[in-house]
Amino acid sequence: MSKVWRTSIDRFSQLLRRRRHQPAVLYVFGLSVWSAAPELAVEELEYPEGAVEKKIVNLVEGENFTPEFLAVNPKATLPTLQADGEVFTDTASVTHWLVKHASKKVTTGTAFITKIHEDKYDPNFPLLLVRNDDELKAAADGFPKLFVQNRQNALEKHSKTEKAAPFKQFYEEKIAGNGGVLAIYKGEASPDDFYKQSETHWKTISDFILNELPATLPESGFLGGATPGEDDFHLGAWLARLVHVNGGKNDKEGIKALEKETKQPIPPKVVAYWGAWTERPSWNKVYVDGLH
Ligand SMILES: N[C@@H](CCC(=O)N[C@@H](CS)C(=O)NCC(=O)O)C(=O)O
């Protein structure tokens, strides 16, 4: 073999090796519900230190709306994963990549993942929704308004930059949608439809927790068996947010905070499920600063 060929082959294999050792990049934020799903996966799947590099995108400051982040994920959502030269832009595909590429094997996901991600069960909306004048006042005086205002400021700022041009439609739609909620918080738009939508949302979630969830859960352990599987990374993160919104803490009894919404005792299978998660080191690492 000629020297030129040998050198090229060596260079090529070096490149491959380097690429193989490149860490996957996981974009997350400490207060993001859905970021917690792949974060639980990283811990449960025992990825070695440094194999998955986390990058923080501050959602409270609207950093997800920079044209640079839109170029990575045009939906501007977390979690997002860059791995093996590909980009995964939703929780299900991000978490699935981690499950598929880990040396530790866990039970793979089912149709439950699609279900828990349906809009009608959206765990982010309960942070912003208001059902009456008292809840509206609380939101307008507190974090929800600050969050929505910050988002609007970030959207308006970034949308005016040169790099924003390819994402014009995204910015227009987001500014209108987020601006609609902001107008309600500011008392500039009627809250009546929003109250109705909010009422329905919590009712749907309560019904799911009281009926569908206990029908799906095992008597003990996880959807994935004795230890968490792919479905559980999603359900764990989803429950954590809803418990948090109701003031529940990261302990065995925390789930009972949801009774404020269900107005009925939390079904024993759901209580057991929550208890099983709160005992796990993975869980306590992801929620070390509290539920979110
Ligand atoms: N269906 C999407 C939802 C993801 C999502 O809503 N992520 C939130 C954080 S938990 C987010 O990035 N929100 C920012 C925004 O929508 O502006 C998925 O599963 O990836």
C-alpha cells in the first residue's frame, strides 16, 4: 500500500475514533419538567461520567429563543440532544436514544409515552393556568407573570436580530401565543375562556391520576418492572411537576399534595409508585434542589 493511502487511512480512523468518543450533548434546564426524563435516564442507565455532557439553556431568561438555539431545535424546547451527528428535538426521541445506546439495558418504552405527552395532560400548563380571579391575582403577582414577561421580552429582542430571519414564522406565532397569556395576566384581555380551559385541564389530569393511572400501574415497582424503564422516566418527571405545583415535597408522602386537586385520596398504586421513585438515588440526584 502506498504511503499516501496509509496516511489517509490512519487519518480517517483517527477521525472516527475521535467522533466515537465525542460526548453526547444534552440541553436541559433545572426547572424544566421534561428535561428531568432524560436526566433520570442518564442516572438509571449508569452512563459513565462525561459520556453525556449537559448544557444549560435558561428557560426563565428565554435563552431557548435565541436564533442559535433555534438552529439546533427549531421548536425551541428542552430537552434536546445532539449525538452521533444527529439532533433529537423532543423528550421521547431524546430519552429513547439514551435507552438504546446505554450498555445497561432497561425495559423499552410503550404507547404510554405518547399518551403522557398528549396536550391534554401537559404538565407545563398547570404552572401558568388560572381558574378564577384569586388564581389570576396570584399568578400576576408572582412567578408566572415574571416568566411569561421574560419570555415575551426575549422573543421580541431575538426576533429583531439578523440571524432571526429564517425563524420569522416561529417568532410571530410565539409572540402572539405568549402575548395572549401576558395580556390576561396584565388585565388587558378577558380571562373567561382561559378560566374555562384551565378548569378543564386540571379536571383531565385529576381524572387520569384517579382512574387511568392506577389501571395502568403495577401493584409495586415500575411500569418497566422491578426497576424503572423507559416509560417510567417520562411518568416520574410528569408526576414530579404536578406534585410540585401543589406544594408537595420530595418525600414518600409528597404525592398526597395532589389531593388538593383530586379531592379524593390518591389511589394506593399511585402512592406506591411515587414511593418507589423517591427512594432511588437517580431521583434524589435529579431532584436534589427540590421537585420541579
Ligand atoms: N412535546 C415536547 C414538549 C417539551 C417542552 O414543552 N419542553 C419545555 C420545558 S419542560 C420547553 O422547552 N418549553 C419552552 C417553550 O415551549 O418555550 C417534548 O416532549 O419535547
